[in-house]
Amino acid sequence: MSEDWRNGGFGLYLHWPFCEAKCPYCDFNSHVARSIDQDRWSRAYLSEIDRVAAQTQGRILNSVFFGGGTPSLMSPDTVAAILDRVRDRWVPANDIEITLEANPSSVEAGRFRGYADAGVNRVSMGVQALNDRDLKRLGRIHSVDDARRAFDVARSVFDRVSFDLIYARQDQSLADWQAELTEALSMAVDHLSLYQLTIEAGTAFADRYNAGKLRGLPEDDTAADMYEATQEICAAHDMPAYEVSNHARPGAESRHNLIYWRYGDYAGIGPGAHGRMTLGAQKYATETFLMPDRWLAAAEAGNGESVRSVVHPQDMAGEYLMMGLRIDEGIDVARYTALAEAPLKDDALQELRDLGMVTELQGRLMATPAGRLVLNAVIERLLPDQ
């Protein structure tokens, strides 16, 4: 069990919590701040890298991901200092993937060359929509023209560029989405993340929805039609889904996110970052302090981690199942059995096979296209009984 994480690899997630504005649909740990002491924050990240590296000596690091918030608000010097320390503390894989999330504003795009010089080799851009009306509704502060210009800069600097779009937006028809997605694919380099708009508790959108003021959202059947159209259009453009919401040209899949979905190990550093770390023969779930000031003070005092709890075998198996069935390669049934210390439930498997929701091939269990449409229900049926 101590070596199981190697099936998925080892990655580092760094959370930058600051944004220029809080988007009304966003439930991530993001905060608007008037000023940020980049040097102080840099020192805190370096301290946390040292702490985590001391516990994971000798590991090959497969990926680094700067998420947020808006990491493209970080100064290139901060990113460079972090990546210099990362390379000093771990052995980077020969093909290490280093991703930074970015907003498509001209100011942030102006930093792209600095990030590349620091070692970033992949950018993920939060475009979200390709019409200005919907960008305003989503609370985005960039325009479509801004996005196009920033995307052109990104393509000139990085070999690997991804961008996000949200669909099933207010007053969006199936034809609207088909046209927008086709336009997006004409721009795409190698990766797209395509998310259905969901109303998350605690967001401004949730408050509006509960007050009856978020009108024009597509009916469930229309949203399902949009999902199916997404699969068909992307596949026709050589960008098939390798995960429920992620599409890539063959070989351009997000290596960092595959660590999550393949249930590898990842260290989480920064306010509100989560991790899964195998130390000795035990896997732990880790969390860090949520509020930026609280995390910063704790990191400066020597440990920004707020929670470290044991992940028990049945929970490990459940997490592997929930993550692994999201990707087209599915899960290794023998690995699941080893983690759970018990096989998958035969009655549930047979029922899902009969319904055409799952299939098995060469020792792997995969959700079918029909199963992906109701994936949460499929996973719930397969989860071990508590």
C-alpha cells in the first residue's frame, strides 16, 4: 500500500488566493485584496515547500500547478523563486508539466514571457464565454477582444495552452452553444475544459437563484443536450473527452489533473489547498488554513497545514473509484480490490452492465457515454457499503 501512489504519480498544487474581482458563480477560495506583499508571500511559499519536501525526499515530481484565485496576478519573480526552490528540493521528471492559471487581461498577458522564463510551460486561461454579454453576466472583467489578444500572446509564448468555457448559461440555446464551441475549437491549441454552469452554495449566483432572480437557465434536458453536443463536436475536431469536462488532442491531456484522477499523491500548499500524501505505509488527507492572513501567519510560523487525517482503506477505494471513473481509461479493478481489501459489488456491477452504464476491458472498469451522463449515480451504486 505504501507504493500505491506511484500508479498516479506525484504533483504539487500551489494556491494563490487573490483575484481582481470575485466572480458570482465561483466557490473557490478567492479574495480581493488592495495590496499584496509579494516578497512576504514568496517567503511563505518557500517555507512550505521546504516543509513538504522534507517529508517526501527522493520523489520524482511529475507536475506543478499554480491555481487560484488568479495566479497570473503573481509577479514573475515570485513564480521564479518558487520554481527554483521546487527544482532544488525534488527531482523533476524529464517531462515535468508546470501549469499556471491565467485571466485573459492584457496586463496579465504581459507577464507570460516572465512566467515562461521562470519555467512555466503550460497556461490555462479562464476565458469562460465568447460573447461580451455573457462575460458581464458571469462577472468577468475582460472582453472577448481581450481574451483573443491574450490567447494570441499565450500561443506565441507557450507550446501548451488550455482555456475554460462555461456552458448552460442564462438564455443560451443549444444552437448558441454549438456555434460558440465550434468557434472555440478554431482557436484551441491542444486542450479545452468545458464546464456546465452549476449553482454552488455560498455564491452570489446561489443567492440570486434562491431569490428567483437568476432567470433564463436552460432546462435539464437542454443542458444534457449541450453536454452530448459537446462530446460530438469536440470528437469531430480531434479533441475527444478524456475526462467528463476535459478535452484534449491525444498526448495533450493535463498531466497534473491526471494525478488526481489516477489517485496519485499531491501536496497542497497555499490557503485552502488540499492534498493526498502517502507517508510511510499510510495515506493522509491534508488541508491548509483557509483564510489568506491565517495561512500566511501559520506558514511563517513553520506549518500552514491545518488538518492531517488518515485515509482508511475503504475510503481510499471510494476516492479512487470516484476519481477514476471520471476519465476514459477508468479504474484498474485489481488496484481497487487491493485498496478496498474487497472486490467491487457484484450485484451493482451486473446491474450497471445490464443498463449499459459501465463496461470492462482488460481488467479495467470504465463508464460508458450513457454512464457519464449520470456518473454520480453510477459511482454511488458502486461505492462500498459503509
